[in-house]
Amino acid sequence: MAHDVAAQVRGYMVVFGALLVLTLATVGVSYLRLPETPAVLIGISIALTKAALVAMYFMHLKGEKPMVYWPLGLTAFLFVGLIAGLLLSEGDHLFGTQFGDAFTTD
Amino acid sequence: MEIPYTTEVRPDTGLTNPKLGIWLFLASEVMLFGSLFSSYVLLRSGAPTWPVQHEVLSVPLAALNTVVLIASSVTMVMAWASLAPHAAAVRDRLRSPNARAMASPAEASAEADSLKRYRLFMGLTLLGGAIFLVVKAIEYGDKFSHHLYPATNNFLGLYFTLTGLHALHVIVGMIVNAYLWGPGTRMWRSEPERFANRIEVAGIYWHFVDVVWIFLFPVLYLL
Amino acid sequence: MRGHVLRRIFSTDHKVIGLQYGFTSMFFLLVGFSLVILIRWQHAYAGQALPLVGGLLGETNAPGGVISPEFYNQLGAMHGTIMVFLGVVPLAFGAFGNYIVPLQIGAPDMAFPRLNALSYWLYLAGGLVMLVSFFVPGGAANNGWTSYAPLSDIAAGHGQTLWLGGMLLLIFSSLLGAMNFIATIIQLRAPGMTWFRLPFFVWAQFITAFLLLLAFPALQAAAVLQGMDRLVGTSFFLPSGLVVTGQPADVAGGGNALLWQHLFWFLGHPEVYVLILPAMGIIAEVIANNTRKPLWGYRLMVYSVFVLGFLSFVVWAHHMFLTGMGTAISAFFQATTMIISIPSVIILSALILSLYGGSIRFNTPMLFALAFMPMFGLGGLTGLPLGLAATDIPLHDTNYVVAHFHYLVAPGTIFALFAGVYYWFPKVTGRMMNETLGRIHFLGSLICMNVIFMPMFVQGLAGVNRRLWDGGAIYSHAQETLSLNVPMVYAAFGLAFFQLFFLVNLLVSLRAGRVADTNPWEATTLEWSATSTPPRAHGNFDRPVRVYRDPYEYSVPGAAAGFLPQNAD
């Protein structure tokens, strides 16, 4: 029992260390002043990794039950759907005019 | 009248009601912050010009806050870990055949130790939250003193709205944690497992607040 | 004594909370109805002084007894807001859901009884904020129930701000409630109550809860953003170069008014399924019980309601076909909208097919259920030209849309809610409601609702816009259909009159209705077969519940009885 607790605590410390390293990394990369696309990709990727570590290990999501995974999976899908729907509808500035105009004026 | 599966897990789902409940609540919170992040992406991508974020805001202060909040997440999970293994032992003692309400000296000292460790870690979590809010207040004050307000432009509007809503969530979390650090510990004597589960559930909420900041930091300060 | 009273008022018993939701929501339905009767009058007799009540409205709202355009807009916005958010959903989900779901699954209460109570009080607080908004300078919100930016952003007075605050309270209430329902249905089903033995009513409420949980936060976010715009001067929804009454708006600009629409409708569309799903659930219960046979296609209905719930999240921009979205994205939303009609039709068809071969009892709940089906069918079918982007162009924002959704909500959902009241009244009170009064209420309501809403299709097809202060009187294209407003207003008065039969029935039956035993409808589901009347205060069930069979075992060949309760062994 005592070993389990010690092992658990060690695990949390390892994750803490990783989170600190990743925080350092994300700040460090920002000082490189990369162009927008790689900067966003790297920044979001690091953030996703940190979030995954917190979720899996601190929030005990790793090894959680299906009845928790399903609503979260649905939520993730809907979030992506919202942002995609929003950008694809209003993001002419992002995607040019390749999606066509609702009303042509010719 | 007892609601089933408040403390014991339901066999087919493997969950307690509070554990399922907090994840459902967090699903809605993901959609809330997700909607706000979506708004940020739309407004920023559509803007002809956008301030250089790290020149307007203080990256060092925010980096400090990031570390503080992550550390408070660690102390929060340590607070739970201090209680959880012992909770089962206390429960067994309370339920044993000769109903020993009084612990043996060794048991009593182990139980007191775990409560002390819990109090230490939960206290540190509260301290982390307080430091976070103080730094936030310093940041806000600094902006205001330079006449930078939410109405100044959409970047600042989004900055204040997103971090403000996040700070509100921090405050709510701290209120819950303060209760669980103070008067809430009464439950440790009578229903230790239920109390430990409460700490876990409060922890899951607190970690979520940390996760939101993990995204806010790069999006608002670095990119 | 005082403690006892407080404990009753702040009760955590789902049955008490359900009744609290019930009474409060019915009050708000009456308020919302009163508002729209004024609108109906205004359309029929635009610019004429309102008889009797004109003076009561005050000189700001109705100078000389004539409804002002500003007040008219308040009536419109608040009628929609109150009916949807304070009336129908709290009654369908908060009242019926709270009271019946724990009973039907064999649970002693909801998973989180105290959160349940909090949900009710947050709802009441939100409702009071909405009512109070009528009395602040500038009056209530007057930007449509949809509160489109930039108008809602810049609207003078506090009404719109109070609308935002009220919505935030209501949304928080709903989120807590949704969480409670989902956890309860997953965790507290009695032994033997497997997923496919759940009454369809529970499935409907389960999916509804998911819709509320995951869609409402988008409106929460939008309300926060608009609150910042209104109170702090941000420009999230205010574009650059906005000019208001000749003056450039003194804001930073750079905002996007359509962002509001997307966030609103991301909630708004699932919201309409929140309006209809509990109703379908009630109708399913009433039909199974009054045909004395199982529902046709129960499993198919369950799969359909899952698909319906899921799809409801990806159709929202069909409310925005005229906002200048590109053809590709419009085609996407048009496609998903067409596809979502499939599970809808499957559920309606299953309900209709459930009648075939049944031994139909024509009691009052069943009359409402039978009327629900063609009325819902009409409402749904009239949605098709709206869901196709090209045909939506002439119909968007006309009275056609108003008729379409009112057919679904009024002789649709509200009829289902009436059916639910007549059906479950004996369980709550131990008395039957009067059948004669019920039939009069039914027939009168059915006829009046059709006289009110059918002409609106004609008006909409003629191009008459919705939300017009004079009902379209200044437009030449509206002249031919204007006169329809006159029978519509008298039908509205008629509809109000026939609700008296319901209210009187409700109140008198409480005292003097025919005494009923615990299962007067001879129903199979647990709320009838396993509880007393009313169900006992703590724990609902006198002994632990065990479920042995499917929910609608009526007329089973070779069985000892004409119906087999789920818990009978």
C-alpha cells in the first residue's frame, strides 16, 4: 500500500516536471518569433500536450470508464464542429472566395 | 434517505454519481470556453491589424502564473493522495463488526497524519490560487494605469473577458476548496471515503481551471 | 414550525421541485400568452386604441391606448423569450422530467437533490429578472427573442442587459438540471431496468439533457460577450464603420455581428429539439397506454432519437441562409437539415403505426396525443421549404416561419404537455380530471390554434414579414392577406377562453375530482405500478424495485392480465 502511494506521488512529480519543461519550451519558442503558421501549430501542440498530461494523470482520465469517455468525446467533436462551422461560414478572409458567394451580382 | 452510488461505484458503469457529474459539468465548460476561443479565432483572423500581444501583455508575469497554477494542481492532487489510501482504512474501522468508533493509537495517529498532510497540501493549493489572483490583479491594474481597457480594442476586450471569466472560475474553485479545507473536513470523521471522493471531484474541477489557463497563456500572450 | 415551512419551500424532493417548476412555468405560459394577444390585436386593428386594457399599459407603452412600435417590439421579444425559456422548456423538462423520470426508472430521487433545488431557484430568479425588465426605463428587451447584433448591442435602456442577465441565470439552471438528469438516468436505474427497458419518455428526456448541456454554453458565451459590449464598451459584435442614427458609433470596431448569430443558433437549433423531444416522450407514453399494445418500433425510435439529438448540433446555420454565407457551406447545412428530417419522420411514423391494431381509448390525454401527430406532421413538413436554401429566400423572416414553428410548439408540444397533465394528474393528486371539460378544452384549443396559425402560412407566402408593428399594413403586397388578421385575433381570444376550461378543471378536480386508485389508466410503467398516489415523500417506493420486463407489455398473448407492470414478478 505504501509503495502504491509512493509510486503515485512519484508519478505526479514526473508529470509536474514535464509540465514545467513544456512551459519553458513554449515560452522559449515564442522568443524565436516564428512566422504565424508554425508558431500557432507549435504553441497549440505544446498546450495540447500539457493539457493531456493534466487530464490523464491529475484528473485521472487515464483508465477512466467508457461512460465518462463518451460524453467527452462527443464534446470534443462538437467543439471542433462549432469552430469549423463558424470559420467556414464567416472565414472568407481565411479561405478566400473559393466557397463562392451566396448572391452573385452579374 | 440515501441516494445510491453517492460513495460506492455502480457496478456496470464503474462510477460514483459525483464523478460522473463533475465530468458532465466540465463538458459544458469545455463548450463555454470553446465558444469563447472560437470567437477569438474568428475576430483575430478577420482583423486587418492585431496588436503584438506579447508587447501589450507581460509574458514573464503570465509565465509565473502558469507555473503557480500548475504547481497548485500538483498540490491539489497530492491533497487527495494524502487522504485516499487512508480513507478505505478509516471506513473499514468504522464499519468493523465490533464497531470500533475509537481508533487504536497507531490508527489514530495515521489518520491524524493523513489529515495533516491533506490540510498542508490543500492550504498550498489555496495559496497558489491566491497568488494567481494577486498577479492577475497586478496585471489588470498595470493595464488600466496605461489606459488600456477592454473597450480599447478587440484584443484587449477578449483578453479581459477570457481571463476575467477564468478568474471567476478560480474564485469559485477557491471558495469550494476553502470550505473543504475548513468546515468541510468534519466529513473525514464520519464518512472518510465520501470526503476523499469530494476532494478528488473538487480536484478535477481545479485541474480543469488549470487546463483552461494552459490554453489561455499561449493564445493570449505568446502567439 | 418556521424550519418546517422553509424545508418545504426549499425542498430537495424531486416531486416537490417538479411541481414548483410546473406551477411557475404555467404562470409564465399565461404571461407569454397575454403578451401575444396584444400583438394579435395590434395586427388586426393596427393603430387603433386597445379597448379595456389600453389605459393600463401606460402612456410610454401605449400613448392614447395605441400600442407604440417600441412596446410592440418588447411584446414580440418577450413573448418568444418567456414562452420558450420560461414556459415550455421548464414545464416539459423541469416539471414533467423532474417528477416522472426518477419514478419511471425506479430511483428514490435525482442523483443530486440539492443541485436540483438550486436549479429551480435559479430558474425562478431568471424569470423574475425577465419580468422586472418590463418596468425599467426603456422597458423590456425589444430585439426579438433572438437578440441579433448589432441592434441588441446598442439598444438603449436596461431591458436588453436584464435579458442577458436573466438568460445567464436560466442557462446555469438548465446546465445543472441537465447534468442531474444524465447522471440520474445513467446511475440510478433500478435493478433490471436495462437501457432498452426504459420508457421512451426517459430516453427523450435523456437526449434532451445532452442537448441542453452541450448547446447552452454557446449562448452563455454570447451573452457574456454582448454583456461586455453593452456594459464595458467592447466591440465583439460591432463592426468597424458602424453608423447609428447618422452618428459613427464611438467604439473600437472590428467586431462581427454574425458571430452572435452563430453562437445563438448553435444553441437555438438544439433548443427547438429540447422543445419537441419531451413532448414526443409524453405522446409515446399516452399512446402505448391507450392503444393497449406496445409501441411500434420502440428500438427504432430510440436509435432515431439518438441520431436526431446528434444531428441537431450540425444544422444551425439553416437559420442563417440569408446572411451571405458561401454556397458550399450553405449546401452543407441544407444537407444536414434534410437528413435530420429522417429520424423525425421515423419517430412520427412509429407513433402513428402504434395505433394500428390497437384497442384505442379516446380519453382526454389520448385526444391530445392523436391531434399532436398530424399537427406535428404539418409543422415538420412546412419546415422543408425553409430547410432548402433556395426556397428559404422568399420565406425567411416571413409569417410562414412563424406559422411553421408555432404548429410544432402550440398544437405540437403544448398539446403534448396538456396530454401529460391530464394523464399524470391522477398520480400526483389521486383524483381524475373531468372528461367533459377536457374534451371541450381539447376541441376548442385545436380549432382555435388552427384558425390562428394556418392563415399565417398564407400571409408568409404572400411575403408578409414577421415582427411588423402593423402586421404589414403599409405594404402593398400585404394588402390581400391583411384581413386574415381579424379572424386570427378572435381565434386568439377563443383560445384564451378555452384555456379557462382547463384551469377550472385543474383547480376543481384537485378538490372534487373522481377519486382514482394508484393506477387508474392500467399502465405498465413504474410510476403507476410501483408507487402510491402520490408517491411517498422519501424514497418514492415502499419496497425496493426490481424490473422484469419491457415497458409496454400490454395485451400479451397468453398473459394472466391485460397488462403486465414492469415490476410485477
